[in-house]
Amino acid sequence: MAARAFTLNIFRWPLVFQMLLGLAAGLSVGLTWPSLGISLRPVGTAFVEAVKMIVIPVVFATVTLGIYRMGRELKTLGRVAAICFVYFYLATVISIVIGLALNALFHPGAGAPLAATGRIPANLAVSVDWVKFFIDMIPSNIVAAMAAQQVLPTLVFSILFGLALATIGEIGRPVVAVLEAVTQAMFRITRWITATAPIAIFAIMAWLFASQGLATVVALAKLVAVMYLGLVVLVLVFWLILWSIGEKPIAVTRAIMEPVILGFSTRSSEVTLPVHMEKLQAMGVPNRIVSVVLPLGYAFNRDGSIMYFALAVTFLAEAYGVPLDWSALLTILMVTTIASKGSANVPSGGLVAIAMVLTAIGLPVEALAIIAGVDAFLDMGRTAINVFGNTVAVKLVQKFSGPLPDEEPVAAVQLDPQRA
């Protein structure tokens, strides 16, 4: 009876605590019973696929509505876009500088073993074809682009579609009503799916630790430790930014812990998008800001990943004995800034960005195999920080975008009391 009562009490805990419990239990099972952990992979995969199922409908409906509601005030829309991209590039430079500074302080690559710990994808690109990059942003077939889960072409189409709806007046109202209904339905499905998140996180963590083990982590422990220290520094920077604009950093952090933990455990930013949007709206951020800024941020603002790019490149440079003089550091800063944006719509975009920087300073792309074995463990932390960084972007736009045109009546997103 006591065990049953405890089980029932667990399901009454806030979802964020259930997720943390699932994470800890999965880690324990994966290390203790690896065969069981391996067998749990389909459970986690099913959850991730279920969330991906609703990402494109959420992006299309919410971005279109957000642009539609701002479309009659092009000044406001331009101001929002300007604030977004100024912050994205500023945050990118700050993240890179933190990565370079940590390497200069701790030198995790000095004396590191040069043996490969994992594999890198075959035929990995070492540059971005910028013409193709921009052409690919224009979908020749929007249905095909959505079916292929291509977020950037969907964003472009949604922005144009929202602007078009804003200019055709009353005749577009039925389409707007449909999109509002789609948005509400997608958020309802999001709640259903995320209710199973603790079980999915348990399965994902059990599989990850059972399949990856800790041997390579121990071998590259200094890199892992320095990377997570860098993520802590980034969080402190984000807290300082939030405090400077009148927000309560701890309160904001607590409010978005669900998408942060989801990002950490699944290692996928897009899996967190619907939950993240829901949480920000529940915090009082206008739908128009959330629906425009957050998808843009998920495509172009990956602060945790960018800090890791800089740290990984300098780690490998020191492991290979390449001197990091000022010209090399400036090259890393410039190329990482450009590569991190240009790889946003490229398969294996993070690896492509690192490969571009390695090539720029004269290192072989094959050097990536040295750190490939711990990439999954590093990816967890940097994805969580990507989520947090985009929360800061949304809050900055809310603070500095100025007065918005009056919101049209729309059903508010209601959260379950347990998840509020």
C-alpha cells in the first residue's frame, strides 16, 4: 500500500520534477543494466517523433498569425526583426569569446590523446554554398518542404503568408480563424504528448548511457568539464541581461525549466519548441512576439552550440600543437560567427560549422573524430542553453520593441494547473 501511495504521489508532482526523476532514473538504469537501457530506445524515439509531428504545424500557424497581427504595423515588425538579429549576433560573439577565454585559462586540449573516440559523418561538408543556402530558403513546393521538416523554408513562407493576410483585409479573416484553431489544437496535442515526457526522458537517458558508456567521457573529462563550466558562465550572462531589463532571473529560469530539461535529455531544440512557446505565453509574453522571435531564434541563435564550436576548435588546435596566436583567434572568431549562421539549414549543421573553422586554421576535418565519442554528452548541455538563450531573446524583444498594435481577440493558451 505504501508503494502504491508513493507512486500516486509522484504523478501529482509538478511535471518538471517528474522529468528530473525520469532523467536520474534513466541514468542509473543505463549504467547499471545496459541491456535493458538499450532496449528502451524505441520509447524515447516514439516521443521525439511525436513532438516533431507537431513542430511544422506549430511554426506555420503561429508565425503566420504573429506576422499577420504585426503586418499592419510594418515599423513594429521591422523593429522586432532588427532587435532579434542585433541580439543574435551580439550573443554569438559573446559565446565565442567565452569559449576562447576558457580554452586560454584551462587548456583542455594540451596533451589530449589524438585517438578517435567516434565517427564523423561520411562526406561531411567543409563549407557552406551560400547561393544554395539562400535559394533553399525559398520553397518551390511548400508542402514538400514541410514534409521534410525544413524549418527555414517554412519560416519564409509563413512570413510572406502572414503579410499577405494582413494586406487583404476582411476577406482573410476565415483563414486567420482556421489558423487560430490549428494553434489551439496543436497546443492541446502538445500537452498530451508532454504528459508522457518523464517516461520518455527515462528511456532516452537509459539508452544514451547504456550505448555510450562513460569511458570516453573519462578520457576527455577536461573538455567536458570546461564545456559545462562555459555553459554556467553563459547562464550567468543571461541572468545579468534579464536583471538589467527588469526581469527576475530565477523566476524566468524556473518558468522555462520544462523545455530546458526536454532539450537537455532529447538533445533536440525543435522538440522543445511547442512547449517553449506555451510557457512563454503563459508568462505574459504577447503571442505575436513569441511566434516570430522564437522560431527565428531556434534557427539562428544557438548560444550554447556556438560556445562549444569555439571551445572544440581550440581544443583540437592545442591537441595537434597548432599555435593559437592572435591571428588564429581572430580567424576562429570571424569564421565561427559566419559559419554558425550559414549552417542553420544544412544537414549536420553543427559539425559543418566546426569543420569550416578547422579548415580555416589548417586542421584536418578528421580531427572531429577525436571528440565525436563525447559529443552526445556535450550536446545535452549546449541544447539546454540554446533553449535558455532564446528565452532571453524573446524577453529582450518584449522589452525594447515598443508598443504593439492592439491584439485581436483570440483564445488564450491555458496551461494545466499542474504545469503552470
